[in-house]
Amino acid sequence: MAATITATGSALSKHWLRSEWISALAYPALSVIAFLAVWEVLIRVYDVPLWLVPKPSDFLARLSSDFPLIAGHAWATSKTIILGFALGAAIAVPLAFFIVSIPALERGLFPVIVFLNIMPKTVIGPIIVVWFGIGPLVSVIIVFLMCFFPVLVDSMSGFRAVDPRLYYITRSMGASELQTLRYVRVPASGRYIFAGMKIGIVKAVEGVIIAEFIASSAGLGFMIMRASSFMDLTLMFSGLIATAVVALFFNGMMLSAERLLMPWARHPTAD
């Protein structure tokens, strides 16, 4: 009987995950296809010139014909996102724990972090260029600044949301502070941390494009800016599509990481 219940639960979990993945991919794909189809029809009906707004068939064909060029710039953008986001998350999550644990840090350090966050990155960018010169380091720093704050704030909310009664239980069982952090505080605040990371990865894509507009010799933002100087709208729109694909890829990776590292957060239901 127990084996049957376990097998049934496992089958339901697999069915739920499979249906979730199908719906997560199918609905956005159908929406995008419908949007592009309407766009194509309207451009053809109203005979809008190519130099003003290209048809989806035009920039999708360009995406195919210039794929090596676009893929190379997309890879440069992706490397910057990975480095900047990893640095932001690696600093933000531990810092959130210390700020929540030490009230003096929240009173003294958090207002400074808020002040740095509200400064427009398009203003900070030229200052960073003066300090570090034109290169990938500038893009990594701007991506770090873009994704650091949402990860920090959501992680702080997660560490605060842990039920204090759990600490009494772990103390009564003889757990150390490190064990409590590892087995209670981090897993309990995992939803909040990943919520901040999912926002942060989107901000990272936004930040890398801003950085590549300001100071870069590679990346999708650089390619779009260069295409704009030649009024090459089809390549510009191809770059926008590639940027959206990169953003969706990293968002999907973050969702997969959340499901992999937080299996207890899944809620399969029998339909």
C-alpha cells in the first residue's frame, strides 16, 4: 500500500512538472507568434517602409543570415551577465544575513546602499569609465550594481521571515549557529532569495545593455548601437530579439535552479 502511494505521488509529481514545463513554453511561444503575425500583417497592409519599421520576416531573416555575428555578441553579453550577476549574488546574500543579524549595520550601511541604488546607472557609467577605462570590467561593474540591490532586499526579507521558534528548537537540539544557518535559515528564506535573484537576472540583462551602450567593444548593446549609426534597422531589431532570447534563457536557468535546489517548494496537485 505504501509503495503504491509513493509511486502515485511520484507519477503525479512528474506529470505536474511536465505539464508546468509545457505550459511555461507553449503559452509564451504562442503569444510571441501571434504578436509577430499581427505585426507582419499590419506592416504589409499599411505598406510601412523598411527604413521606418521592418517586418518580422525581415529581421528574422537577418537573424538567420548574420547568426555567427549575432551569436558572438550574444556570447560576450552572456559572459558579462554571468560575471556581474554571480558577483552581485555572492555579495548580496551574505551581506543581507549580516545586516539582519547586526542592527547597527542596517542603521549605518543600508542607507548608503539605498543611496547608491537610486543613482541612475547611465550617470554612474561614465564615471566608472573614467576610473577603469573602456573594457569588459565596466560592464561587469554596472551589471553588479543593477542586480545587487534586489537580491539584497529580498534576501533580507527572507532572513527576517524565518519563524523565531525554529531557533529555540535548533538550540534545544544542540545545533551550532553555522548549522542553524545552513539547515534552517537559508532553506527557510530560499523563496525570498530566489525571488530577488529572478528580479536581479532581469536587471542584469538591462544593465549589460546600458553598459555596452556606454563603453564596450563587443556585446549585443554594442552591436545595436553600431547598427543604429548606419540606420540598419533590421540588424537593430535582430539584436533586440537576441537580447530577449538571452534574457529568457537566464530566467529559465534561474527557475530551473530554484526547482533543483528547493524541491520542497514544489506543490504538485492531482488534476
